[in-house]
Amino acid sequence: MSRIAYVAGQYLPHRLAAVHIEDRGYQFADGVYEVIAVVDGHLVDKERHLTRLRRSLAELRIARPMPDSALTIVIREVVRRNGVDTGIVYLQVTRGAAPREHAFPKAGKPTLVVTSRRTRPPDPKLGQEGIAVITIPDIRWQRCDIKSVALVANVLGKQQAKEAGAYEAWQVDRDGRITEGTSTNAWIVTADNTVVTRAADTAILNGVTRAAVFEILDRAGYRLVERPFTVAEAKAAREAFLTSTTADLLPVVRIDGAPVGEGRPGRLSQELRAAYFAHAAAAP
Ligand code: PLP
């Protein structure tokens, strides 16, 4: 089956799908995106993703390309045309094509691209054995709450993690506190079983998976505190884990080479991971 993309109003085979060379997404990273998981043909947490997309667009003063009801039809159609049962949908909206000039163009309309692809089931070893992270300085801009396509700092960080044999890089602010991973949110569990993650300020992306885990914690009666934590605190934590749409929830067992807790996935991380899978599988 050849892959089909939705580009500026048309469903096209990938090899024919293209945007203008003066698209502002290409020239200025002047755009935003979302990644939605597809599980058994269902869109996981679609409403939360569309709400965050609306917010990102509003923060950058980019017009919405279409109402959510129409966007949902396009998303479902792209999933259907690509035969995706389990995988992801990628949505990107830029300020559109215009002669290159930093200030907003007077006319012009946003460019919407929607793609979808099947993904292999995540390697079960990652969940069973846990993953390693390294820590790196957070060199990103001060509006990481906007899901901007300007990801070059994240790209460099992820590559650094890969070259170090780690799954992810946890970025550290100027005060020595972890902000988040390059494509994931960061969490620890303290000695008294309190779950800690940074509050959704402008230094992190307010993850959709993060919000789903909040609900799980609330239902199960666990204590959650939203506050920053340092690298030293993370290394001394009982457990650590990360979350994202594509990584789900993965236990972190090593930070900068040092074991977290006993160097094995913790009980609470495993429980939350199972609960998150149940949440994703129950998507309407
Ligand atoms: N933080 C960053 C920087 C991300 O890029 C992502 C996802 O791409 C996340 C956190 C996790 O967000 P979500 O759970 O919505 O996938």
C-alpha cells in the first residue's frame, strides 16, 4: 500500500506530496505540530492533542486551518487511506508560504500537512529492563510549552543520547533542575512514594501522556507533586520514568551511568505503565 499524505487540501501519494520552498515552516520553523497515537484503529487522547494544537497556534498567532470537526475527518481519512491499525498520526501547521520576510505576511493561509504510518510495537525489553538517560544543558528557547517544529536543540540532544548509548537526554536548566527529555516528560518517585514531575511552565511541553498519567495517579490515590527536581535528586530517587505519545511510559534505570534505585524498573513505574496501556487501549 503506497503511503498517502494530506497536503494543503489534497490527499496525495508521498512522492507527490510537497510544500512550497518558501513555506515559513521550512524557512523559519514558523509552525507547530502534534503526534497522535493510533491503537487498534483508535486515536488516543485526540481531544487533548487538538486542544494543545489550538493553544500552540494561538500562542504563535497562526490561523487554524480548519475547525476541529473537519480536522478530525481529515485525520481519520489519512489513517484509513494508509491502513494504519497501530501507529501514529503526524499533523503540522505552518504560517504558510510567502516571500521571505520575518514579519508575518499580510495575506496567506496556513499550510496543513497530515501523515500517518504504522509503527512496530515497542520493544518489550525497554519496558521490562528499563532505559538509560544522560543529562545535558537545556539550550532551547524560553517557550517550550509551544509544540513548535523548531526542534534542532532536541535533535542535537537526542543524537548525543544515542551516541552515549542512552535512550534519551534529560535537559537541565541553569539552576541544575531537569526540565524534560528531548521528546519526553521526566518523572521521579521519591523515597516516600511521591510522584514528582515539573509543573507545566514555559520550560516544558505539557505532555498529553503526562495528563493521562495524572488521571491514573489520581484514580489510584497516589501522591503527585508538580515541582522541579535536580539531577542529584533524580539520581537518588527510588524510581524514575519518562512519558510520551511514542515512548508510552518507560522506566529509567540509569542516569549518567549511575543506577536509579536498584537499577531495575520500579514497582510503581511498572504499575503506571500497565495502567497507561489500558488507558490507550480504551480510546474511543
Ligand atoms: N516533551 C517534549 C519536548 C516532546 O517533544 C514531547 C513529545 O513529543 C513530550 C514532552 C511528550 O508529550 P506527549 O506526551 O504529548 O507526546
